[in-house]
Amino acid sequence: MTLVGCDLHSRKQQVAVLDTSTGELLEQELVHDGDAVERFYRALRPPVTIGIETTGYTQWFHALMHRLGHTVLVGEAAKIRAMVVRKTKTDRRDARHLLDLLRHDRFRPFGFQIRPRVTFAPSLLTVSGSSG
């Protein structure tokens, strides 16, 4: 199993990745340019579970992870931040914290599962989630 703590932003993301079968830990910044994000997530050993905080620009990310067969758990940002005491907030620390919550089964997602339905239009990508 692969666990990913992902601090997602509009133009980049910081990830902390743990392969639970080998114990290998990887930290990396991914720029949202071209197919770099898709290539990175496609290469991970399945099954893959990704923990992210709520944010307003994740629709494309949910659609991509759904297409790759990965699970995305979305946690409330304020509650996640309240679970750790730190002096300086950084993307790297946030990604590690999300991974730590996943690893120790302390990540508490919202009470719904996102199942995106993707519709393509000439220059429009819309994603809608349904509660399950």
C-alpha cells in the first residue's frame, strides 16, 4: 500500500509518500505543468490512498486520481491544523503531517466519499461529486 500526504496548491503540490511494504519515504514538490503529476501518481505502487486538506481547486486532482484508481480522502483544513503544534507552517511539514495522520489512522475525512463524474467540453472540465 502507498500512502500520500499531499499539500495541494493551485500551481504545485508538496507530497510525502510512504510505501508501507518497504518503509521507503519520499518527499517531493510537484509542479502542475504538463503531465508531471499524472506520471508521478501513475508510478506509485497500488493501492494508493492520498490525504489532502479541503481547498477550492481540487476538482482536476480528484478526476485524475479517480481515473488512476487511487483513493482521495479530504479532511477539514482547520481540524487538521489543530492536530499539530508547530512554530512555522511550511508545505513540507504539512505534507508530512498529512502522511503521519494517514499512517497512524488518525486522518478523519469528511462524512462523504467523492466519486467524480467527468464531462469534457471544448475548453471546460467539470467535475461533480455525489454523496455515497
